Amino acid sequence: MRIHIIAIGGSIMHNLAIDLKKNGHIVTGSDDDIHEPSLSRLKLHDLLPEKIGWFPEKITKDIDIVILGMHARKDNPELIRAQELGLKIYSYPEFIYHNSINKKRIVIGGSHGKTTITSMILHVMKKNNFAMDYLVGAQIQGFDTMVKITNDNSVLVAEGDEYLASPIDLRPKFLIYRPHIAVISGIAWDHINVFPTFENYLKAFEDFIYSIESDGVLIYNQLDAQIDSLVQKANRNDLRYISYSFPEYNIKDGKVHILLHDKKFPLKIFGKHNLQNLEAARLVCGQLDIPDEQFYSSISDFEGASKRLEKWIETKELLVYRDFAHAPSKVKATIDAVKELYPDKKMIAAFELHTYSSLNEKFLSEYKDVLKQAEHRIVYFDAHTLEIKKMPPLDKQFIQQQFNDEKLIVVDNKENLLKYLREININNKVLLLMSSGTFSNLTKDELLGLSNVINV
């Protein structure tokens, strides 16, 4: 088929493009902004558009399918042209569902943890030679692409995002997949630009429960009161419910071990939230007939998905973790996890305001006290990000007030961030970088340079 992708530079969209080309389709695409790693990966597979921008002349009658990314707007000139020609237009979750109608669909939802849970499942399935289709929001070691769609595999494992499917399909993505096995890891208000109230946000997850196929399975975090309330409210007697909390574990010499009967299974991941994620993944794999002992043996070398509590730098003097944390509950859970693993080290917690929610003055109070566990606390934002998102400027003192922290350091450019890190001496501390962005493309070399300066 001839397939054109509008907004091909997105993290999922460019992976979908690569997979479709590998499957023998003729794939083209457009975007008005493409960053790394999408740019290099599209170029490697000869899929990088010749010019950046939208070109309606690319849209012709011989195109079989147009796949529309959320990054595009509803007045996108290529989209308008495709509509005028009457072409078949899919959002990417619609396309995935259309190609998975006859498969067992497993969908991982939740405000946080869904990428990690999905990655854990894929890691175990691959180690056990279980062929599957998949969709996940982060790069995983051992996988070439984050998307794989085939005609042969009988199972789809998909990360289910609650954000909108496309500019012309305002349904949350996870409602489109209609899973046979669903997971809800936790619910904490997010995406204020789409869900202006917490009640709106809860309704999306309630609808997700109703979207599960009859005789399906719902695996949910019993420690989350919001999920438990939704399960009771949904009152679906045609579903099987499996709840989870924590596995039995201990921490010795800075390493986490799972305890199962008389055996110990070492892990490379840590943190209570990750142990909850591990339980959800174990239960999903159990539905696919993978025994617990086999699961724990297979997961022992799992190092996490990219940017999910990832050890980014480790030298004799410098220890840096980075995490894709943006929701308040996730920020707090990440800080708690690092504190638990390194109780004797001082922590520098640097959190970037990057999402629409975190940059919204009305939402900032949700972050009250979330950084207090760290000895040094930094909130970072880039004024350019506010301009791109067409949001008003932020006042530094207002941010301090909303975080309820007079000692909070607020910086709005990378140079001042590096200056402050130099002043407090980052050596022999744990630096934790939390963001769905990049801290204005902060590099390893810039941080290593700080450590070298301090040593001189």
C-alpha cells in the first residue's frame, strides 16, 4: 500500500513509518519540526522528508491511507487536501486497531508507569521467544523499533495513552483499542489542556473500563483509591478482576531482590513504583501462561525503558539519573525511589516544567511539597517552550509559592542551571533530572564538564 504520514517526526509516528516500510509498504511523510532521535532514524531508513513543512501537493489520489499524528492541527493543509480527495484517514491508534481486530489485544493504561509495564512485558516475552505485535512509548534495549505490526502474530501488547487520538478524533487513544486484557497502573490528574477538571480525567478511565471486551480481564493497582472506586462504579460483571500491590522484596548492598518461596531474584530496577509496575507485568505475562519463576528469571536483566529512572552517568565522582517524570505523583515517587536506594547520599532534584499541565498556573499547586525529600531542589523551565506552546510567562516567585518551598531554586535557562549546579558541587551527590523534555538539550558532556571543573 501507499501510506502517507502527517506528522511523521513523532516518537510513535516515526517508528510506525519504519515498521511499515520494513513490511513492504511505500511510505512518505511530512512534518514542520523533526528532532533527534527521529531525524537520524528517519534518515537512516530513507524516510526523512526532503523539506520541513506541509506540502498538500504530496497528497494524491493514489495514496491508499493517510495516518494523522496529534502534532498536526485540524487546519493542516495536507489533512484538508486528503479530506477533499476522500482518502481514508486514520489516527495511529485507529490504524493499529484496524490491523489487530483478530488478535488478543493487551493494553496498558494509567497516568504513570504504563511505558515501563509495557516494556517489562515485551522484555519477558522476547526472552521467552513469544512472537507478538507491540506499541510502546520509549526505546527498549534489544528492540529496533517501538512499533511492530504484522499479519501473523496473534497478540498485540500496546501502551494505552489517555491523550487525544488526533486533531479530528478527540477520543482518548486507549479507548480505541478495545482490549481483551487491560491494566490500569494509577490515576493522577494530568493533561489539563484536554481534561480541565479531575472529574473529566477520571471519566476517561471509566470509559476505558467500559471499552474492555466482554469476558475480558482488568488488572489494576489496588493501592490506588481512584481505580478501586471506578471498578466498583463500573460494576461490569462480565469482566475478571485481578488486583496487585507489591511483590515480596528486600534491598541489600544497593540492590533489590525479589523473594519467591526460597529463591531470590536480583533486579536492575528499583523504587516502590517500579515494583508495582513489575507486579502488573507479571500478572499480564501470567495470562499468557508464563509462570512466576520464569517471569522473574527473565526480568532480572531488565534495565528499564529509555529515560525511565535511567542511570545516565556514573563515574567515581558523578551519579546522574534521568526520568520521564512530569505528573506530581510520579515526581514524588521517583524522588522517593532514589532516596530509598541511596539513603546516605545527598540528592539534587531538578524538575523541568515542560508539559501543558506543568506550565499552567492553575495546575502548579498540584506540585506542593513534591520535591521536599531532596536536599537541593531546582525547578527549570525554558521560556522558548512557553512561546512554542503559546502560553503566558511564568513568575519565579509564584512557582516557589505553588511548590510551597522558599528554598526552591527556579531557573529559566540552561546557563543558569549549569551555574547553580557548579556552585553547589554535584560531586558525590545523586543528581536526578526529571522531565518529559530535555532541559534545553542538556548533554552528558556539559555535566561531566562540571565535575571536571570541581576536581581541579
